[in-house]
Amino acid sequence: MNQVDSEPMIVQPRGWRKGLRYALLIFTALLFIAPAFWMLSSALKPNYEIFAIPPVWWPSSPRWENFRDALTALPFGRFALNTLLIAGFSIVGHLISCTLVAYAFARFDAPGKGFFFVLLLSTLMLPYPVTMVPLYIIYSRLGWVNSFLPLIVPAFFANAFYVFLLRQSFKQTPPDLEEAARIDGANTLQVLWHIVLPISTPALATVAIFTFQATWNDFLGPLIFLHDQSKYTLTLGLSFFRSSYDVNWAYLMASSLVISLPVILVFFLAQKAFIQGVGYTGSKI
């Protein structure tokens, strides 16, 4: 009697299905690449070619000096330092505050913990314009307007989305490891620092990436709270290329392209940790 091979058969997709998949992937990729290509193309054109009809997809004589002129026309070095200062302190604040709050929701047993966690998540439904005026009044009475404090201090009071993400990550940590550390004499902070945080590095990296992206691209916050040009961020610096009567589109596209590069670079360098950290949110609440 012939022996039947018990290994499962791997069904290969048909040629047309495989081709359709690649076609959809290429089409989707082009949708994301096209705006970046047009931004680069516009940055290398004179202003009159940007809105020419028919469109000029690539200039015959690229003007690479647009990048130099755009970045030297304004003190973008100072703007970059201001943005890095705000982003750095915001990352530290979110990592500290969100970690402590998320670990408390993940491990501590307290009356009404579930209610307060849902109440915390409900704040995500409040758009920033709703709280913008009350926050400005509070910061104005504290004397913080025209300083970096309104853009940094809130990070030290946790963020609902980051708390949710870290809580999901902490719940993936085996409780036996924490119990073993407590038996050896470790207190709660030692358990968090030596046991939980090393395992939750992808989630912490995700919080850092999200915070960096949000602060780097933030325009409304600095626009409201910063008045002196010496304190402007990069996004506010871009607004100098727009006036009531004219817009220097070539310089605006060139500087925007350069400013967006750090966010893209950070994402690609931490892509693996970012994907793993976002994957933790798929666990049960």
C-alpha cells in the first residue's frame, strides 16, 4: 500500500492574481510618491513654471540653488534648535508620565480603575480647538505665553493615546517575572525599571517617534504661544514665505522638503520597533 504524503500542499496563486497584487501595490506606492516627487520638482523650478499649463514635470534646468537660498534667507538653524528643544523635552515628558500612568492602569487594582481609564480615553474625542482658548487663558495668567513652557509642560501630564499604547504593552509582560523580582526584594519602581521597561522597548520607541513627529510638525501650538521670531519653530519659519500678496512657492517647497527629511529618517531607522510597538495595541483591553 502506497504511503500518502501527509505534508500539506502549498497552493501557489495564479499568475493573473499575482500580477494584480503587484499592480495594486505599485499603484498605491505611486499615490504616496507622486506628492513627494512634485514637491522636489517644484523646489527646483522658478515660480512661473510651478503653475505652468501644460505641467512641467521636471525643469529643463534644475535650480539647486533654491535649497541654499531658502535655508539662508531665514535663520532656520535657530528655528531647528528651538524645535529640537521642544521635541526633546516633550519626548522625555511623555516617556516618564505616560509610563507611570500606563503601568498603574495595567497592574494596580483600585476601585473604579476601569471607569477612570475609559474617562481618560474619552478625552481623545476632544479636538484641540475646544481646549485651545481655556489653555491660553491659563498659560497667560501663569505668564508662560511667549515661552516654550506651554509646548513642553503638558507632556509631563501624560497623553491618553500613549497611555493606552503603553498599557497594552505592559499587559503583555508576564506577571511571573514581576512577582519573582518582588520576592527578591525589588519595589514597584525597580520592577518597572529593570523588568517591564526593557521588555517594552518597542512600545517606548513608538511613543518617542509619535511625539517627535507631532512636535516637529506642530504649527498651531507655536503659532498661538510664541510671539518672538527668535523663539519660532521650523513650521512657523515656513510661513515667512507666504505673504498677503505673494507666495514664494519654490523656496517654500525646498524648505518643506528639507524639514520633512528628519521625520522620514527617524521612521526608517526605527521602523522595526515602531511596527512592533503598534502591534501591541491589538491585544485585549
